[in-house]
Amino acid sequence: DTGVSQNPRHKITKRGQNVTFRCDPISEHNRLYWYRQTLGQGPEFLTYFQNEAQLEKSRLLSDRFSAERPKGSFSTLEIQRTEQGDSAMYLCASARGDRGFYEQFFGPGTRLTVL
Amino acid sequence: GQQLNQSPQSMFIQEGEDVSMNCTSSSIFNTWLWYKQEPGEGPVLLIALYKAGELTSNGRLTAQFGITRKDSFLNISASIPSDVGIYFCAEGSSNTGKLIFGQGTTLQVKP
């Protein structure tokens, strides 16, 4: 039984660099969500995909952020020109496309530190 | 926008005690979910509630969807050390499934 996996688990980068994270969802799930979590807070929604289509983006997702899910399987989240305020845990979750899309399975997250 | 308020913010209890935490909203919700997060991991779904008044159990955990549709509570009976973690309530958007989370309740259990 393979759950949601995310890579890398940790990323340390310097301000201004670009970073890319990968999420591999549960194979039969066609919905994929990205969230961001800062210390002491609950996760905040960033964007989601149904299959390969990106259907909603939060206002938190500035133009430096881009997400893709090219074949409706894995997804990548790229942050360009990172800023210290981007430091957070980036969580990916997947879900079935029917009513089960509320019941999301989260990966372990990628912790980003921007120096 | 929607806002979820969880209380208490943190709890420190003795092993074997029962625990109760709740979540309130200024808006009416269609779905309540309860997640648990342990350090360095993603949240894990505990219970999902879909109807006002619904009471659902998962082992020692029990959660209820308030009849006003603006609140929910989670109870843990006979706590054990592995119950330690942060418990989040969340609301699911009816159209997209995106989740809106509360600030969390941190639970510590003393053996």
C-alpha cells in the first residue's frame, strides 16, 4: 500500500533561488491538492488539480509559484526567486474524485527553509 | 472569509483521562473533518462528518457535527501517550473539496 509521497523532505535554499517539489499521489486518486503550513498554523490551500487540469488557485499563490500535473499523475510545485517568507512546510494531498474528495490523504510534506 | 476557531489551543493531560476539543465557525458548513498531525508528518484523517447532528466514532475517538452546522467537537476517551499531536478541524468546500483548517489543538499526554 503506497500512500502519498513527497520529495525532497527538506530543502534549504538561498533567497532568490528557484526550487521545485514533487508529489506522487495515491495511484487511483484523480484529485491532487497543494497546501502550505507555517509554524503554529493549520495548512492553507494553494491549488488543486482534477486529473491534469488545474481548477483553482489561491490568492496565496503569487506569480512566482507554478504547479503542474502533466499526465494527471505526479505533480510539481515550483517557486521562483524564493523569499524568506516562502519558508514553510509544503503539503500535498490526494483524493478520489467523487464525494471522497473531502477525505484527503496527505503526504509527509517538504519543509522549505529560505536563508 | 470563513474562519474556524478551535479550542482549547493546547491541553496537557494525564494518561487515561478523557479529552474534549471543539471547533466553531461564523458560517454554516456542509462537511466537518478532523485530522491529527504528528511532528514532521502530514495530517492524517480521523473522522469525516457530512450531516448536521451526525455522531461518528473511530475507536476511542468520537466526533459530532453540530445541529446548527456551525460547530463540531472531538472527544478522545482514555487517552494514551500516542494520542500526542496536533488535532485540526477542517471544513470541506462543497465545490472543490479544498479544506479550510482551524489553528489546531495541541495535545500532550503525561504517562
